[in-house]
Amino acid sequence: MKIYELLTFNRELLKRIHIAGIKPEDYKYLDLFNEYDARLSSGEKVTYIVAILSEKFNISERKVYTLIAKFNNEIDCCNFRAVE
């Protein structure tokens, strides 16, 4: 498959992702957010979770906080923009 074919096949999805302001590389942090959500649900403190995830994923604590805030944003389904 050529790059052109892949982009054409996924055009609508890619357009929606772009309009929503989602960066394609954000997929790399889905496991981080899943773990954050699970730990938070089990009663762990946010500061502790962020410290653990920062070390585990080898990123700064500030980046973890930024990702958590980003992934918690609601999307306006009418125009696919993040609602803040």
C-alpha cells in the first residue's frame, strides 16, 4: 500500500482528528491515560500517579499533566473542536 492510498482511505477520520486539534502522535500516550484513569479510579492521588507515569513513560511531570488535561477535553460533535 502506498502512503497516498492510506491517506485516501482514512481521509475523513484524519480530517476530523485535525479539526479537533488532536496530534497524530498522541496515540502514543493512550496507555498512559488508561493507566492514569485506572489508578485514579482505585483511589490513588493525582500527584503520585503523575510521578509514577512520568518515570514509566520517560516524560516530564508537566507533560503528563498536559496529556491528562488534553485527553479529558470534551469534543463538540457538531464542529469537532475541543470544548474548554
